Amino acid sequence: MMEWSELTPRGSGGVSVLRLRGPGALDALRRLAPDARTEPGRFVLAWLVEDGELLDEALVCVHASDCIELHCHGSPPLVRRIARWCGGGDVRVEQMGAELGAARAELTDNQRIAWRLLPAAESEAAARMLLDQAEGALERELAELATLAAPQRELGLRELDGRSRLARRLTTPPRLLLAGPVNAGKSTLFNVLLGRRRAITSDVAGTTRDLLRETARLGEWAVRLVDSAGERELESAGGLERLGQDLGRRERAAADLTIWLQPPGAPEPPAVLPGERRVVLPSRGDLPGSSSDALRPLDQPREARERIEAVLHAELRLPKRAWRPGAGVRLELPRGSGSAG
């Protein structure tokens, strides 16, 4: 039977050193850090994951096939999750219950929110930012600001507020809508940004009828990517295509940013709706009469992706670096998610 133990003092701290002994220890490590390239007797940097969810970045050392050592962040809830996922020492973990309960009681509201949001983090930057907050980054920064003179303290608080606004974009990714006339290349671009074939593409006008929604990563930022039905004049007032167009128009007003794709020869884009933030980009660079800067996602997927990333950063004022190690932010629970307790 495997035996799990914590070599450092239990409780919150900078680093926790964990050891796993017994048959199957190496297999447990492979479940916890599947991409780690371990070398016996040497420490290596590894990502710890649980069912595809990033838990932490840690130093790992394989002393023997039945003896593994981990150096991770010193957070009791994180240590408990690692121990359970390793599959060893269930009795030891249960014996820590009272101590872990006391540690939770000492958490601030910001830390509780961070631990609650962490399992749903949709990007590496979001996970790392939330881990920092769970370990008290905001409280440390506020304590440091309290020691500064008033002008420097006010400047620091303004910077903190700005970072906190950006953190909301990490915990609640912005909605990015692809819109435009029929055959503008929306579904092709949708697939390229997503990194896989999700939307059906065809030269037949009106192929897309409903809204397609997926989460995509653009640089360090996750976005809610939405593909909408192409707009064109229809003879009938009803039908599936008409319903799809209506859904797209409503989404334009609700999205954080609309990318309107404009192919050569298409009518001018419709008027901007109230509340709509829109950027018009020439598309279908494969067609005669297209401009030299028109998007060509099939022929130039990397360039198309970089173009959309640049628009996202500029329009929503998102920096390329979404997270600064150790920086504090004030967290809020998304609407409808209940209390932080």
C-alpha cells in the first residue's frame, strides 16, 4: 500500500514537500504529471493536473520507482487534492480534516472565491492567477501598500483596480462573435481559431443556421467564440435561416466584440446596434477583387489567428501577458454563482 506524507510543517506556507512511498508510486506520478520527463535522482519542473485541470507547477524528484518527492505550493487545500489524486494515504488525509477545516476558517473572502473559481479556470493564465489569490497574493500586496506613503499607496491601489478588472476577463471570458454576410468565411475562421473542425463549411449560402459556441484560446486569453448565420435578404419572413439571422443580431448586441467579415462585392455592413462593439475586417482573400489585407484563414491560418488576437487585445484593452506572477487582484463571483462560503 502506498503511504503519503508531508515532510514540511502542515498548514499554509510558501512550499510544501510531499513524499509518496510504496508500490505504484511511479504510476501515481504519471497520473498526476503525465507530461513530466523525470530523471532518477534529479528535480524537474512539472505541471500537476487532475482530469485535465491544472493544479499547480511543482518540482518533482524520482528517488526510486517506489519513492517520489514533490515540491508544490504550500496551500492545505492544494496539498489535499494532490494527495487524493495520487491515490495514497487516504487515512492520513482524513486525519488532517480538523486542521484543514481550521485553515479554511482563516481564509479571506478573496481566497475562498479563488478556490471556488479555480476548478473552472479556462486558461493557464486564469489558473495561475487564481492559485496566487488562493495563496494570499492580494493580502500580501495590501499589507505592502499600507507601509507606503499616501501618493505611492494611491498609485498602487489604482494599479490593483486595473488588474482586478482584467482578472474578470480571465474568470469570465469575453464573448467574441463572428458575423457578416453569407459566404464571408465565418465558419472557416471559427474552425481555425478553435483549432479543429467544429463548424460545417460550404460554398452553399445559408449553411450555418444556429449559433455555434465554443471556448477558444487566443494567446493567453480564453474567449467564448460564437459563429453566427450569414446575413442576406430573404424572400420569406419565416424559416430556419431567418430565425438564425435573428439570433445573430441579438448576439451582436450582447457580445463583448463582434468581428464583421466583409468579403469582396458584399453590401455595406448594417448599422451598428445599440451596445454593439464592432470591427470590420476584409475577408475571403481567395476571391477575385479581394483586398491585399483580406483574411485567408485556410491558406494563412497563423496570420489570421494573429490578426484576430491583435484586434481582441486592442478593442478590449487586453495585454498580451494576461497574468503577472504573484500580483494581487480583487475577485468577484460571477452573477448567479451564489456566496463565496
